[in-house]
Amino acid sequence: MVLGARTYCGGVAIAFVKGHGTENDFVVLPDPDGDLELTEGRVRALCDRQRGLGADGVLRVVRAKALADAPAGIDGDAWFMDYRNADGSVAEMCGNGVRVFARYLRDAGLVDGPEVQVWSRAGVRPATVHTNGTVTVDMGQARVLGQSTTTVNEVTHTGLGVDVGNPHLVSVVDSVAALDLSTQPGFDRDFFPRGVNLEFIEVLGPTEIRMRVHERGVGETRSCGTGTVAAAVAALAVRYLTTGAVTVHIPGGTVEITVAEDTCTLTGPAEFVAEGTLTESWWNTYA
């Protein structure tokens, strides 16, 4: 598996790996020393499915000491998941991204053993990489923010705000298949001043739901890891519960969520589909 920039046709090429977690897909950029200038333009181009590689986001693999905005007190040698949305904006956390990131560290030999510590702007997320390719991530404690609303095609839905290191609003609907999420749903910008991930869930049974998501800075995606955690919290709240296990079906697959009093865990697949290099001329075009 590629680990960084390499020589290509007399110039410098940028190494990448393409992976996904339940079809929420990412471009992984190995950049241990923080040498890459990862501009918004480059992120948007990388994620564009016509002019770039195509992805829902970019995961830069970098040592914490190479980041100007690394959390205070972090070990400089810690591996940091520098996550960017497809629109180039910086995001605090990505649950599917953590799984892909953790498996990359393990498969590339950058960590020893199955236990991986992944640092992000939302703090550290301990992960366990299993032999079958799935990854379990300790997502930390989900914090309920209260009720708010979202509007889809002029229909207003009440939802539960949940913070999983990033903001979510989860609304229960009769049928997720009936929703048109091709455009940005409305939401209360006073309640969510930095934007919000919008999840819509259909309750299938006491411990099983179906979900669709419109992600902040991306649009509708096949899956959202933190969104499945938020959805599980909301599904339990419908039954007046604060803990429990929930199976979440998203368009990209299925994940298992466990909500405890002091933390939540997310278990699902992490897969790699390609690796290669970006040419220096392409990289420079989108500086």
C-alpha cells in the first residue's frame, strides 16, 4: 500500500488510496510530514467524479506535529485524520472515515496490532481492526441537543439534534424511499450555525432502522458513520431509551451501533478499491 509521494515521469506524483465504508467513499492521501498543500480547490477537484478521482471526502494521513490546528496536548507523533468534505470544508469527524483510516494505518504497517488510536478534530477515536475487514470504532458519547426542524420539498419534519463530534438532526419518517434529497433540505441556521448533517430514519422494528442522509458540505451520500450513531440514539429515544443496540441499514450497506451511557460504538466494513498516483501537473492545476 502506498505511503507517500513518489517520482513519476521525472516529476513528483502524489500517492493516493481509494476506499469506502458502506459506500461512503474517500480519497486517502498519505502525507506523514504535512508536505502537501491541501487547498479547498484541490479537495473539490479530487472529490469531483468527472475531473478527479471522485469521493465524498478526503482523508489526509498526517502526524499531529505537522498540523497547525492539532488539538492541544496531543502527542506530536500521533496519527491524525485530517478530514475534508467534498466541498473543501474542514470537518470535525467522520465515522466511516475513521474505519477506513484505521484500516489504512494497519494495512500500511504504520501501527502494530489491531488496536488503533485515530485522532481527529473531535478528539481521539480508538478503533479495532478485525481480521474480516470490519472495524469497530469507539465514537465517544453522543450528546442530545434538543429538537429542531428540517424541510424537504415543502414538508417540515421535526427531528432530534445529536452531537457525535459533529452536528446531526434525525427525523423519523414513514418511508425514507419517498424522500427527494437531491437538493439541500432547509434547517434552522440559528440552531446549527455551522451547518448540519440531516438523517431521516424509518423504524423497521425495536432494534432495526433504515436511514438516508444528506451530509453537510457533500449532499446525499450512501452512508454516514456519525449519522448512523445519531440515528441509533434517536431511534432509541422514540422508545424512551438511552441505551441499546441498533442495526442501521443505509443505501451502502449495514452497520451495528451500540449506545451505552458513556460511549457509543460503530462496527462496519472498511474496504480499499484502488491505489495509485496523481500527476504533478494535475495537482498544480487545482492549487
